[in-house]
Amino acid sequence: MDDFEALIRKKRANLTKAQLRILTYILDNIEEAIFLNASKLGKKVSVSESSVIRLAQSLGFEGYPAMQRKLQEHFNYRVSTLGRLNQTLTEYRDTESVFVKSIQDDIDNLNKTLRGISKKTFERAVSEMWKAQRIFIMGFKQAHAPALVLASTISYFKDGVYLIESRAGHVWDSIYGVGNKDLVIGLSFPRYSRFTIEVLEYAKQQDARVGVITDSLVSPLAAYADWLIEAKCKSESLFESYTSSMSIVNALITALTLKDPQITMRKMADREELWKEKRVYFSRKKKLN
């Protein structure tokens, strides 16, 4: 999917709102969309067939069939797996249990995230995080939780990791001096944080590397990304689901610990000694008779 992702990033700024809506539907419903012709796809998104054709042409394809073949080339092998997974969940479709439906949404988001993630992109993200002189991580509003876990955990075994906080004026003080040896990672999901987008734009202007964890290739954060990892977050509840973003954070942290296990073990051993000395964590000591 890497070349298609690069194509979207390159062409995104020139797409109309209708074309972005079509593209978002395709990426969110890829297992269905790759088999729809231009007319049926247009009806799904409530746009004309010609709008679908113009989207394909705007992305550099001769027509929609050529774009459809490219999509099938990338995603067709994943469809059968999705079908089996959806069949497994069918028995829960009619339940009124909020608990079951919420878990089902999370499972669906995790499945879509797993199918959509690019191994090459993930490896690139890990490599750039390891090599960066400094890493600035930000996630505002609901995205603050995965950003906090990512920043605080990486800082256990890597120096120069900073969590950008959203206090008035503090954002720009935190990012001041960022340069081409640094990496700025932004996490944001619908509704997207204006602050996050502005900081990523500033980081790009300063020649810093930019990584993004968001829900879609057509997210407004994507325009500034050197690499982008999709974390699907669709939910029928009042708020989006952040299970997939936390799974990605966990995967990045684990992969980073394996870049140099000796350094990781040494730094974690030092921290464990400090935590033990300062009694940071609860310890249930056995009483002696």
C-alpha cells in the first residue's frame, strides 16, 4: 500500500471536498469498495458517477477502472479474512448490550487497523524514532492518553523525549528550536485538533521529520506527514474508540525496545533501582512469623 499512500499524500491538497469524501469512504470500506463500479460507489457516497471518475483522474489514473485495479492489487488478499471475521461476529449484530457492541466496535477497528498498516511504514517509524536526536509527541483532547503513554514510556529508555502540553503559550515554547535532527509525532482523530495541525505545519517548516498517528490517509494531519500510521477509531457511541491507537503505541514501544536490547535493559535496570529505592510502586511484603 506504500505507493498508493504516497500518491494520496502527494495529490491530497488538490482534491475537492466531494473527492475527499469518496476517498474516505473507499479507505474506510475497502473490502466492499474495491468491487463497486463508479456508479454504485457514487450512490454509496451520494455523489455522481462523474465525481468518482474525476477522483480517479485527479489521482493520475486514466479512469476509475484503472484505479479500481490498483486498489484490488493492494487489498484483495485481505477480503476473505475480513469475511470470516465478520461472520464470527454476526451473532452479536442484534444485541442491545452496550458492552458487547462497544467491544465489537473495538475489535472491528483493530481488524481494520491491522489490515491497513504497512510493514514498511511501521519499520520506518521505528527507525526514525530511534535515530531522532529529540522526539516531540503531542495529542490533545482525547488523543492525549495515547500520546502520554507513548512519550512517558519511551523516555524510560531513550533520552530527549518530550510530551507537548496544551497549556496556553506552552505549545510554542515546547517546540521552539525544533530542527532537521528532530522528530515530531502528532496524534489526532475526529474531531481533529487545530493545535496539532498547526504544530505539525510549523515543524515541517523547520525541516523536522513528522510522524502522524491518525484515522485516515485523508486526515488533515496527513498533509505534513513523512510517515503516517492509520488507527481506525469508528464507534457508534458518543466518542471515538482509541483502542487501535493504544495498540499502535504498544507496538511502537515494543519495537523500539528491540532496537538495542542491551541499552534498554541497562536503562530499565537503573530505573527499577530508583523506583525501588523511592518506593514508587506498591509492594506486598510477606510478614515473617
